[in-house]
Amino acid sequence: MCTRNRIVLALFVGCWIVSAQPPATEARSSLKVDFPKDSPVAVVGFDMGDSVTTTRGSAIVIDLRTLLTLRNAGSRRLRGVTLLVSTQESAVGGRASVSVPSLNVEPGGTFPVRINLRLLRPLAPAGPLVTVTLDGALFEDLSFFGPNLLNSRRSMMVWELEAQRDRRYFKSVLSASGPEVLREKLLESLARQAARPRLDVQVTRGRATNIDAARTVQFAFLGPAGAPVEPVAGSAMVSGGEARATSLEVINRSKRTVRYFEVGLILRDDTGREYLAGSVPASDPDLNLAPGARTRVTQDSTLRFMAAGGRPLAIAGLTGYVSQVEFADGSIWIPDRRALADPRLAEVVTPSPEEQRLADLYRRKGLQAVIDELSKF
Amino acid sequence: MKHPGEIRLTLYAGGELGWWEQFALTRHLHRCPACRRRVEMYRNDRKVISEALTGSDEFADWERLAAEMTANIHLGLAAGECVEQARAERTRPRWQRAIILAPIVLPVLVLAVVLLRMGQNPTATGKMDWVEGTLIETTGGSIEWRQGTAGLSLQIPPGGAVTYLVNARGEVRARYVDEETGQVTIHNVYAQ
């Protein structure tokens, strides 16, 4: 073998040895579950299941299959929790959360929270790579505990108010029209959920490198009646299935100062089909919109939508509707069931988490299970 | 295998090369019987001529003459290098060329090994060419956050239907009913 070949072989062997180092860390030591000591939600234990850590070249891949068992250590019924999942990359992004709303856990009761995640990162120094902490816990009296780093209080309040609204609705159907009508309503809900087309989405901050010519598409707006804020104008730059530079102008029609609002975003494709894509939230974290005042929302993220399976989607129109408003005193407005019965909204708006849970309970266990569940609240 | 020229072999046989070239040529001779035979031949010739001229008046100052011939050969070599620099570079020993190329070859080799060993290189499998910087996307059963070679995905257990919603601030949400626990579970991944 000539000298050059020997050198090349030696380099290859060296690289192989370096890249074939054993995993830097075991899966269990990759995870740290760290709740505050005074937390009203305590960690009973966690099962790592078949979590694995593998090394791929200069990167480490951690597949965590975790089932946390948590206990309501408070004195009131627990309605929901949000867990913050952060990684060592959190300084530059990479935060996630897992929320479980629509709970009904009595004091001392336990419940599971499943966290399945995959982390891919360059080979790291020792120490936990993923940390799970409590961001918020909401109780039956709408009291909240937690650092609220993700604004989870607002989300959990919205989910709980929607749950109360929908349980009231189903209870009223049951008491006014009987079990068979309740069954019909649950079947209708399941049918709507099944009929809703699924969208896949990509989102990035700032402008994409897509160089297709973009056009400005103006928003159309739907009720709902009674919304405290009214969108009066809006637009986005649209190119194919991509929307960016979303801008909305709203007026506070209520008599109270508004701290936050969200406008639901409905897309219409070139075949006329409509999809609920998400929302445009208020962009100013220090918003204090006085009664009668106007404000403009601008978001610089770029959203790219695809029909399920990656099929391209051409955005032909955008429609907005006010989906939630938070007032300066922390109280929250959500549309009522009558407003959501608008045929265009009913067709595209997703059911609340509670309606989804009750309909799924009916699918798995039947009508009596739903009636029993409603009687617990 | 490239063989050294006659002049170098002659100088080698007389022990008149620089130590570096001497070392390189010795390594070549270890694996080249043909050149080794020629060096032996030159050494024998040198010995025979030296013996034949011993005592001759015509070549009484043999040592001076040998030094003069060596100087002429070196002069010829230097002149040749000035005229044909490229040729001189071509005849650089291979181990020297390997050292020169190592800074280029080494990173390429390291990159090749890393790419070969990374079964799922994110920049190769995803849609990273669409944007620069942070990207969040929904895939069949997860929400994935990617930035450079780092990535985080929250994965949804197989089973029921999943609803994905995006927030124009840069958050992506997935909602599903966990088939085992019956609980509605909501995943959020944040761009910042």
C-alpha cells in the first residue's frame, strides 16, 4: 500500500472511531422533571417506557416516551395543566408545551400526562437535555398557579370557559329534548370533526426564500355577534399556499379595556373549500386598547399551508372572525354556541377540547357514559 | 509508482543528496527493486573507476575533480528547476503532497463520514431549503421545530384524528384525544 493510501485509510479510521463513540448519555438521565416545591400539582413518578438515546455521527437523538403520573395536591378540583418542555436549545428557540385541559381531578387524585418527544442535537455536555416543568395549573374556581411563561393561563381559561359553555349546551339538550337528541348532537359533532379537512403547515419567522410573485389578499370578516372587538380591515401577502405579512386593524367596541384578542383565520382554496387554519393574535404584548380605540396587528411570520399528504394548496381568500378577547381585568370573552351556529363558522371551526372529549367518549363508550360524565359537573 | 531520474540515483549512490531527499529516496528504494539494482550498479561503477584511477598522474587530484563534477550536476539541477518549476513540483515526493493536501482532504473525509453515519440528516430529509433559520412544521404525526442541526419534535401517539392549528406569531398547535387515557391533549411548539 502506498503512503498516500495509508494516510487516507488512517484518516478514515480516525473519523470512524470519533463518530462511533458510545452514547453521551442514557435516556433517563436526559430528562429532568422539575416542579416547584409549593406546586399544587405534584409528580408521583414517571415511566420512561422504551425511551432510547442514540448517536448519529456528530449528533445525538433522544426518543423520550414518558408517562408522567401527577397528583392534585391542591384543595380544589383541577381543571387543567400545562407543562413546559424546554431543551438546552431554548435560548435560541425550541420550546414546547403539553397541555391537558378538561380535567376533573379531585384533591389527592392522580392523572397521567404522556410526553412523547424526539430531540436531535449536536453531541452535548453531560446533564439533562430536556426539562419538564409546570407552567400552569387551573382549578375549578378559575384560580391559577404557575410561572405562566407561555401565557398558558389565558389558553387554559379559554379552554375551561369553552368546556363550561359546551357542557351547559349538552346538559340543556339532554334535559330539554332527551337522550336521543343528545345522541344526534354527538353524532353531528363526530361527523363534523371527520369531515373537516386537515391542513399541514410550516411556519417560520421573517420572510421565506420563496421568490414567487406575491399578491395582496384582503380579509373578509364574519361575526360573531357580540364580539367586543371588531376587525375592520386586514390583508396578507399571498403566494400559492403561502401567506405572510399578516396585518389586521380592529376597533374595541366594548366599554372595557382590551388586553389581548385573537382573530380566527379561515382559508379558502381555489376550489372554494374553506379550512380553519389557525389564528392571528394581537402582536403588542403591552396592548391596552381603550373602548372605541383602534389598533393594528402585524405579524412577520410566514405560514405555508398544504392539504393533508403534502398536496399543494392555493390560497384564494382569507376570512377572519374574533375567536377570543381578554380584558384588562383578566376576564375573557369567547363566542357563544349561538354565534358558532353560523353555517359558515359551524362548517370550519373546530369543536372545543371538551366537545371533542365528550364526542370521543360517546364513540368509545356510548351515550350513557356521556350522560354520566355530564352529571359529574 | 514514479521512479527517480538517473541524476538523483547517481547522486544518491555517491551519498551526495541532501538528507531529506536521501531519506525519501531510501524509502523508495525499499519498495523498488529496479531502482535498488541501478543504485547498486552506480556504486559498483564508482568503485571500479576509483580503483582503476588509483596511481594515475592524469587524475592525481581525483577528489577535486569529483567535487567539481558534483557541483556541475547540482548547478544543472538548479538551472533545470528555474526553467521548469512545474516539473519540479510534479516530482515532489508523494508523502509531501499528502501533507499539503491534508487540510483539504481531512474536512471532506470528516464530512463524508458524518453524513454516512447520520441516518436521518435533517438538512437532507426535510424542507430546510425553503427557509433560513427556525422552521416549525407539522408532519404526519408530530410538530417539529428545527434550527440548523438541532431539532425537537412532539410526537402524537398513533390513533385518533389530529387537528393542527397555526398562530401567526409563530406557534403551531396539535390537538388530539389520547386513545389510552381518553384525555384531550394539546401540543404547542413555539418559534421563540
